[in-house]
Amino acid sequence: MDNCIFCKIASGEIPAATLYEDDLFRVILDLGPASKGHALILPKNHYANLYEIPDEMVGKAMVLAKKMGTALKEALGCDGLNVVQNNGEAAGQTVFHFHMHLIPRYQDDQVGLSWTPGTLTDKMKAEVLEKVKKALG
Ligand code: 5GP
Ligand code: ZN
């Protein structure tokens, strides 16, 4: 993808603060961190989102999230860790190259990753169960 910033960062064409690199992934520090140590896991190949990334790659990305999350916890002494992965503009995705956020959390930090719980009504439950099971085939 010629115009993709994360392709350029992942390939090394554009420099970034790299915590880890192998033949498939680069892990960098986010330029606009939610907290100290906020990192991004980037596959070196371009996949726009979770729907497009192959199964074996997304599996490896999760294994890497475990490795990096453990290192962040040990190195920075964070009290928690959010693994966040946005798909589509409506979900807050701004860079359309698959990536996973690793966001170290510290007691009483003001990082806002919460929502107001709604209510699972019987109608909603019935509709969603029916439609998603149909989609799964
Ligand atoms: P999204 O909102 O798509 O899930 O996340 C994109 C993330 O990439 C944001 O947290 C943003 O701060 C980060 N970001 C955008 N451009 C750059 C960049 O050029 N370098 C780095 N290191 N992070 C970037
Ligand atoms: Zn890309």
C-alpha cells in the first residue's frame, strides 16, 4: 500500500521508536500515547482490519501481545493493561492498517476506555442471537 503510513513505519522507511521487530511484525511507541508505554503492534504486511488479516497472522499478533504486555508490565510496573483493536471509523480506527494497541494502565490514571452499560432486552437478545448464528452458518 503506497500511501499507508503504517506500511512505511513497519518496513522501516519512516523511522519510529521500535520496541521489538521480527520478520512479521514491528512494535512501536504510539506518537499520541494514552499512557506511558502505549505501544502498537503492526504487521509488516498490509491488512486493513480484523476482517482482512489471515487467521495465522492474527494468532501470532495475539501471542506477540502477550509477550509485549508481559515485558511492559515488568519494565514499567503498570497495574493493568488494555489490549485494544479498532475496526472502522465508527469504532475509532484512524489508520486503516491492522494494529493492536497495548495500553499500560496505572492505578487512578484518567485514561478513558469506558462506556455506559445499557440493558440486554429480551428483544435485542433474540434478534442478535438469531442474526449472528445465521451469519456464522
Ligand atoms: P487507531 O485510532 O487507528 O486505532 O489508532 C491509530 C494510532 O496510531 C493512534 O493512537 C495514533 O496516535 C497513532 N499514530 C498515528 N500516526 C502515527 C505515526 O506516524 N507514528 C506513530 N508512532 N503513531 C501514530
Ligand atoms: Zn499498510
